[in-house]
Amino acid sequence: MMVTLKGERVLRAVRELLSVAVLVGLGVLTGCSSGGGTPTPTAPTSTSTTAAATSTTTTTTGPLLSRFGARLERQQLVRCDTDPFGSVCVQSIRNLGGTARDLVTIAGAMGEQYAGVVAEAQKVKAAADEWTEHCVHTDAGSTERSACLPTMGTLRTGSEAMLDRIYEVEQP
């Protein structure tokens, strides 16, 4: 089951990167909005059954996965597909930044094995701060706005990246 979940996360990350490329191609830099959406991700389940066996196997979840797993799954930046500079997207980014801040604090207190989680959360937190404090205030079509595209890329994949780091530690 773990291989399937990791495969799904990889596919979602690829979709997110492609959606950033579509935003650029459709004219985000000129102030135009792009259409489209991203499928809503489903949260991984904690139990699974197989067709060949009638028993149920339970996977264990660590403290961060049980506390942040569903929260990070919900915070995929789907609302940013049509207007990444609009108020709905900015609020979603603020929420993601808040989650990253919480994760830095909590994972940082949990020891060395969570260093990768902390590093990824700090990267997402910095990108969220950059977007909400600088990028949303740039002029459409400006070089400053185009310089913000890597920041949006970090934000688009931030939830998945933090989840991946948590999975690496808590479900090896």
C-alpha cells in the first residue's frame, strides 16, 4: 500500500508542476486568469484490505502524520488555479504558511530525525511569506512578477513535499 501512496503523491506533484507551467503559458504574467482545475486529492486511509485476503491490515501513523496529514491534504492550492494573485488564493497561501510554521515548531522539538521535515516546512513558510508580502503587490507583466513564479511553484508542491518528508520519517 505504501508504494501506491507514494506513487499517487508523485503523480500529484507532477500535476502541480504542470499546472504552474499552464499558468505561465496562459498569461498569468500579463494579468490574465487561467481556467481549469485540479482534482481534489483524497486523504490516505489508515486501513486497507486486499482482495486475496479477508483480513484487515492497519498501518501505524506517527505523531506528525496523524496531526498534520489531513490538514496538509486539504491545503492543496487548488483555489489558486484561476487567480494566483486574488484574495482567495492569498488566504489559502496564508493558511499553508501557518501550517508550515506550526510544523517547524512541533517537528523541531521532536528531534534530529525530523530535520528534513523542518527544512521543508521552513522552505514553504518562506515562500508563503514571500508571496503574501511581496508577490501579490507586483504589477501585472512586470519582471518582479515573473521572478515570483518559482515561489508559486514551491507553494504549489509545498503540501506534498512536507507530507513526503513526514512519510519518510514515520512510515519508512
